[in-house]
Amino acid sequence: METILKYFKNLTPDQIEKLSKLEELYLDWNSKINVISRKDISELYIRHVLHSLAIAKFIRFQDHTKIVDVGCGGGFPGIPLAIFFPEVQFTLVDSIGKKITVVNEVASALNLKNVKGINERAEKLNERYDFIISRAVTAFPDFVAFTRKLISDKQKNALPNGIIYLKGGDFSEELKPFQKIVEVFNISDYFEEPFFETKKIIYLPL
């Protein structure tokens, strides 16, 4: 939590309390359902919580924005962002039921009224959202192909609606189909920890 507070100095007491509870909750659930690797669970606040909150450094979502986290796993980046943006609606989607069980139980334990977990494939969703968020669930062109229909054409944020994707490593080939409109941002510009040296935010307005 010290690392989170270093970068986010204006958190409310309620936000600090909820973020502080994440470690205990995920340690407990991870002992029952393996949703985070053992190597990563010991680095939960940097590798999962802070990584998720890089999106909060990139964009300040307006109240009542609708976000869908596709392939959310155990709840990242959606859960930390839902704590950070309590007036934004988050739908967390994963095709693996036990992961959505964890999402909904964590959201319930934290009393996050702005989180809904759905066990479904993204292609089968019928709602429309302002932004799609995700952490590198597949090759970027494939991800765009099966999610782009989820984007609403009604705008309410400073940035146009689209995809905000967290990804590391070299993915330049993946972005070639979108090179005229895609933007890439270094998370290391926000956070100094070595873990973020190769981590990026990919933003594709749709």
C-alpha cells in the first residue's frame, strides 16, 4: 500500500481502506481458486493493483462512464479502477466461471456497488460501453476484432471512446493494422518501479 499512496496522494479514507483489504481478500481466494500466480501474489500491489491504476494516470473517467473489462481474470484492472472511480460503472467479463466467482465475492466484500461480474464470452455481450479495458488477453488485432462492436458511439469523456489495453514487451507488429490511429504510452513515465520498464498502455479510439 505504501507504493500506491506514493503515487496517489488524494485517495479518500474509504478508497484507502478498500485498497488495503485487497491483499487479504486475494490471499484467501487464491488459496481456494488459483487466480494469481504464487510469484505474483507476493507482489500484488505493484504487479496487479498499481499496474491496473496506470489507467487512472492515463485518463480521468467522467462519472457514469460505462467500462467493460474483457478477460478480467480475478478482477484486474477492473477492481482497483472501480475503487478509484466509485461513480463509474464497471462490468467485468471472463469466460472462466471460477474467476468471476472471485470477482463477485471480492466486489461484495468491499461493497463495490459499481461492479458487475459476468461469466460470458465478450462476443456474446449485447450492451455498449464507453471504453473496453484489458490486460493483454490475446494478440491485439484479435482482441479488437471480437470486442469493437461493444463500443458506444455516445461520447462523454475527454478522450474518444475506445480500447485501453495494458501490455508489455515488443508488440509493434500487432499494432501495424492500426498505426494511423493507435497511441502507445509508457507506464514507466508514471511509475518508477523496474517492473514497469517494458509495460505500456495501448489506446485505440474507435
